[in-house]
Amino acid sequence: MAIVRMNKFTLIAFEASKKDILKKLQSFGEIEFINLQSKRLSKEDETLNSLKEDVFDPSFKETEETLSDLKSAINFLKNYIEKESTLKSLKEGKPSLSYDELKEYGKEENFKELLSFLKAKEERLNEIDSLISKINTDYEILFPWKNLDLSFSDLEDFKKVNYFLGTIPTSREDDFKHQIQENCKYVHLEIVNRDTKLSYILLFVHKDEMSSLESLLKLLEFNEFKPEFNEKPILLIEGFKEQLNNLKEEKRSIIEDLKEMKNELLNLEKAHEYFENKLIRLKSSENFLKSDKTILISGYFPEEKRNIFENYIKSLPSDNYYYKISDVSDEDIDEIPIKLKNGTIVKSFESITEMYSLPKYDGIDPTPLLTPFYMIFFGMMVADFAYGVIVFAAALFALKKFNLNEKSQNFVRMFMYLGITTAIWGLIYGSVFGDVIKIPALIDTSRDIYTVVFLSIGFGAIQVLFGLCIKGYMLIKKGDPWGAFFDSGSWIITLVSIGLLAAGFSFAKYTMIAGMVLIVLTNGRDAKSVAGKLASGAYALYGITGYIGDLVSYTRLMALGISGGSIAGALNLIIGSFPGISLFIVGPVLFIAVHIFNMLLGLLGAYVHGLRLQYVEFFGKFYSGGGRPFSPFKMVNKYINIKN
């Protein structure tokens, strides 16, 4: 179980057959195209320069616009249709259709009218919201003037008198009146309304005193209000209320209609799926080259799928094509996409490798190598039988009852296996919800703390040495056995000898010295001068401190395992100290809550620290990644499961 072997194919066909070919290849779903239009390939193979770059089909823009309209309509409609519960959607999963069935929903007559209807409703709702916002603003402006017993148009009808409407701070009202009376002879002042902050004032002034009053108002912080209305404020306010009620009722009616359009939403999603997959086919042209009448396509597919691939090609309506399948060459190593294949258990842990970096095609898949260590370490860091059983049962329930996609299934299945090791370590430590149930422990963490420390470091030493062994294997595989001995073997000899010496085996000092000498003499062999070789070797030997740091890092296995059990025990002690009947009323609820919290905290800590041990301490010895994931040309299944 490792990296999936890839084949490379080249296909030449008449351009008229391109649509049929792409449909077949998309249904196959196991091909990644090579971008024949890349400058790198044109430099490496000059024969490609005699061909032209393929271009998008004329229907590309129309398809893209239709898909955009469908996305907008779906997003709009989803705002109003009640969502299914998460549990229900997980249980039922997506509806399934064949591509031919899906094609029916892609016909314009099945969705164009609906798109127009939804667009009109969206525009009307936006218009209503805009009107409501404007009316509310006007209402707030006019409401303080509701006591004005004149229409705004009436105020304009006086021949020898002008008017001012405006506000002043309420705290300055008396001073304002006094200043007006002192400085203006022919002015009438009326307080229309007041609140805690402002006084709303109407002033009538003879036209002869207009200029003097205007100057005075500026000095008195008078904020003039210039109405844009004609009627009485109270009539306008009543009209606004009626308009608001009508608009809100219309909006409610539209929304109620939209809430009943669940089937229409499903049909739009089916149409979306059809056009999404069509657009993917049209976009694939950016990878191809062509002559006047033919098209050139190339790509990778899994070697184990060769017979299926050939059957798809041979099922084309026309046999006017030529294809060639070949093994990948060493020159292609950096470009070959990576797909992993592992058994059920190991496959569940592939996400750990993917989060770090996939291996290169000539590398090694670290997933089978890290899986047993990660399972052991995770269980050791959570280490509670009850928590393990709960995690296992919850994961098993999700796998049995919920319709999960493959990626989610693998993630949940990983925690199912981690639940098993958590339960096992819980039995080893004698921990069930901390100390709620007393069971005999193989290792008593309260007394045998040094045993747990040595066990943690021992596991770390095994993984570090295992990583060095893998490094040696990879060098041998690449045809460099001496490099394997010098770069890996010398360190294994040295580190094992140090461990044996610490355990009391005196003979190990000789093998330790031999290993160190070997490191100094060989680890700088790439340097040009003898002095440079020795200096580089001595510096490499200094790296032994890094290995000590690695081993110390594994003590987190002890720290998290013991701390989780100690916290659980402390929580149990607090709950058990509740007096009288409160122990039976509050106790169970609190017990469940605190243990769920402690369990989730423990799971998160174990997950993160487990990753750190793999990525830094383990991968650092042999693995660099650098591969890119296999990205096949296939059907997308955002809303619908498309049956092949």
C-alpha cells in the first residue's frame, strides 16, 4: 500500500469528436490533464510548437453566465427556505441522478422562467427595503414636527412674511427667545415641540427684518430645517404609517411564497450541477493543442485503471482517434500527481499526511508508517476508558447512520480507531471518567510517574530510530547504500549505544565512540577540503542535542495523559462534595457537562500534539514531501450525487 502508480496517455482525435471524448473522460473521473500549452513543455518538445493552442468553445461565455445566474438564484432562494437540520441532511445525504437525468434539468425551458421570476422578486424585495428605509428616515425627520398645524405649502403663501423652521438645544431655549425679542421687532416665535435635547421652533419674520434675523440665527446655533414636503406633518406621518404597513405586508407575502419553493430550489440545484460540469468540460480546453482538424490531449491516470480507461475510449461513437499509453519517465517525476492507496485503517489517517505534504512520486508514503504511532500516542494522551468508548460509539454511529462523503467518512473512522486506543490506555492507567469507577491499573499514574516518563521517552526513541531506518531504506532504494550507512546507520549506532550506556551496559561506550567518529568522518563528505569535511562532520555531531530535544518532546505523552486524568479526578471530587440532595439534582448535569468539556479538551490536545510529534520529530528524520495531489477531471457533486 503506497503511492498509486500512474500511466501517461496521449490521445489524438478529430476536433468534431472533442465533446464526446470529454464526456467520456469526465465520466471516467480518473484523469488529470497535462497542460500541453505550458511554455515548459513547448521548450522540451519542439514538435508541440507546430500546433495551435486550443480555445474555449463559443458556448463557454453563455454557459458561464447561465451558471452565474443559477448560483445567484440558488443563494437568493436559500435565504428564505427553511434549512434541514444537520442531522437530517447528514442522514439522508444528497439526491442521486444519472447524468442523462440531470441533462433534462439543464434545458432552458425548465429554469429560465423561474430565474426571471426570482430575479423580479429579488429586485422587488430590494426596492421594498429601500422604500422602507427612506420612509423610516422621513418619518423620523417629520415626527418632531407633528404638532405643526400648517402644511408646509401654506408656509410659502405669505406675501410680506417669511418663515424659518429649525432646532436649537433645549438648554438654550430661554436665551434664544430673549435674544429674538431684544433684537427683532417684527418676529413671531412658536415652540412646536421639544424633547430632552432639542427644541423645534417656527419663526415668522417680516421681510424687512430677514437679513438681521438670519445673522442672529447663525450666532444662536439655530439649525434650519428646510422641508421637502407640502402637506401637514401629521398627515404625512399617517401616510407613512400606511405605506409602511402596505410594504411590510407585500414583503411578508413575497417571502411566504418563496418559503414554499423547496422543489424549485432542488430543480435549480440540478440545473446548476449540469452547467457546472459542462463548464468544467469547456474549461479543459485550456490544456489542449490542435491542428486545423485534430486535437491533442494528454494526461495521467492510475495504472490499475488502465482497462477501464481503454473501455471508455473504445466506447466512443466514432473510432476516428489514436491513443497511446506509456509508463511515466524519470523526467516527469516532479510533475506526476500523487494519489495514495491504503487499507481501510491506514486510509483513515491519510489526512495527516495530506495536511503536511504529499510525497513525491519517487518517494515513500509515510501514512502506513505513522499510523500505529499516532494511534498509540493519541490513546496515551487521552487515556480514559469511558472517553474512548464514547468516541468509538459516536464515530460508529455517525458512520452507520449518516450519509457522509468519502473524506468525512475517513476522518470519522480515524476517530473510531483512536477511540479504541484511548479505551485501551484508559484500562492500562485504570481511568474511567477519571476515578469514578475503580478498576485495577497496570500502571498507576499517581505512583509510577517515572514508569510513564520512561515509557513516553521509550516510544519516542523507537519512532526516532524507525525514522532513521526509513531514511536509510530510501537511500538504498535510490542506489546509495553507503549514504544510508553514513547518514542513517552512524546515527542509529550512536543513539542506540547512548541508550544502552544509560541502561548500564558499559560495552556500549565503544560502539558510541565508533558511531560518533563515523559521523564526524562521513557526514561532511560533500565538502571540498579535508578541513571542511571534518568541520562539517563535527557540526553534524552537534546535532545530537537535537535528538535529545526530540526525546524530551515525547514527554508530552506523559504530561497530557496524566493531566487529563487528574483534571477528571478533581472535577469528580468537586461534584462529590455537593451537600445533600443537590448532589442528586445538580450533580448528574454537572458531571455530564464537565466531562464532555474535559473529553473534548483532551481530544483536541491529543490531536494537535500528536500531529506535532509526527511532523517535527518523525518526519524530520526522513520525509520532506513536495508532491502535489491528483486532481482528476471528473463530475462535481455539490448538490447532487451524479451516478456513473
